[in-house]
Amino acid sequence: MVGKAPLTLGVFKETGQEYIFDGAESLITIARPGRGKTQAHVVRNLLQLEAPAIVLDVKPEIADLTSDWRSQNVGPVQVFMPGNAARSESFNPLDAVPNDPIAAYTAIGRLLPLLMVPTDSQSAKSFWEGRAAQLLQGALYDICLRGFDGRRDMSAVVDWFSASPEQLKLRIESEAFRRQKSNAHRQPARRCR
Ligand SMILES: Nc1ncnc2c1ncn2[C@@H]1O[C@H](COP(=O)(O)OP(=O)(O)OP(=O)(O)O)[C@@H](O)[C@H]1O
Ligand SMILES: [Mg+2]
């Protein structure tokens, strides 16, 4: 009996019978470049497999050939392509950080180990990576509570660390304005006799 999502690997030369792989094990295809591994095995199966699939598509050619059919017949196709922001799926991890200062601090503490890979605590490298994590925590906190250049996302975090001269000028000006405003609201100090 064949399961719900079998893979078809080709046709036996002698009998013309389909070679069906229905195992719950790993499968590897080895052949020289340009021999049809992608076309005959991966693309062909994705164009008939009515089951979810996670595909490593480095070139990327498989998404181009199969995403139309799969999105119409199987389900949504999501392409994660970090080098192509216009085409890639994305999400903003800072959306999960609340605006309340205390809740934001706690949420950032939870987010930080997901953004930085923890190192071996015995190594000297870990000391400096710990300091870098603290600096990143400060940057995330500042951006989540006050924004940077009107943004509250990871691109703002990158700019926070390496702002352009124009961004620095704007930041200094807005900080000076903010201080001026808060000083104006402050009550004059009483003199002690
Ligand atoms: N069995 C086949 N069915 C359809 N096309 C094939 C087949 N074998 C080779 N081709 C043709 O050869 C070209 C290269 O095939 P494919 O991209 O599948 O090779 P590959 O083995 O995946 O190569 P690479 O290792 O470079 O990724 C395809 O564009 C296709 O036109
Ligand atoms: Mg290939």
C-alpha cells in the first residue's frame, strides 16, 4: 500500500513501471552537474506532492518552477530569501516588544539570546560577546521605546550602531530638543535657607 505523499523517482527501463519511494527515511540523489537531479526528482515531485514541503533552493530555481502550481493546488508558498528583501518573507521581531518600559525590558531580555548565539562561558571570547550583548540590549531598548529615524525594526538597529552623518545630526538635534522641552516643564528648584 502506498502512503499519502509518495515520491516518484523515475521509471524502470525494462518494465516502464514507476519507481515509488514511500519510506519515512532519508533519500539522497547523487549525479554529476546537469544530469537532472533538480528537474527529474525535486521539481517533478513538488509538482505532484499534495503535502507540505520545506525546500532548500539556493539558486533559486525550484520556487520559480513550482510556486505557481503549489500555491494554486496545495497551499501558500513562502519564500525566505535574505538577499532579496523585495521577494523574501519577513517579520519584525520588535513587533513583539511592548511599549511599556518594564514589559519591554523583560521582552528584550528574552529576545536577546535568539539574536545572538550564546558562546562557551569558559572562553575569553564570551566576555566580549557578553559586553556586545549588553550594548545590543541597550540599542534594542532605545529603539523600542523611542524609535530611530521613525523606525522600530531591525534595520533601525543596524543604523543605530552605524548611523550616517545625516542620521547622527538628526539624532543630536532631536535629543537636544527633547531635553529643552523637558527642562521647560521642570519646576524651578526651591532655595534652602
Ligand atoms: N531527466 C530530465 N528531465 C528533464 N530535464 C532534464 C533531465 N535531465 C536533464 N535535464 C535538463 O538538464 C538541465 C539541468 O538539469 P538539472 O538542473 O535538473 O540538473 P542538476 O543535476 O540538478 O544539476 P546541478 O547539479 O547543477 O544542480 C535542465 O535544465 C533540463 O533541461
Ligand atoms: Mg540541481
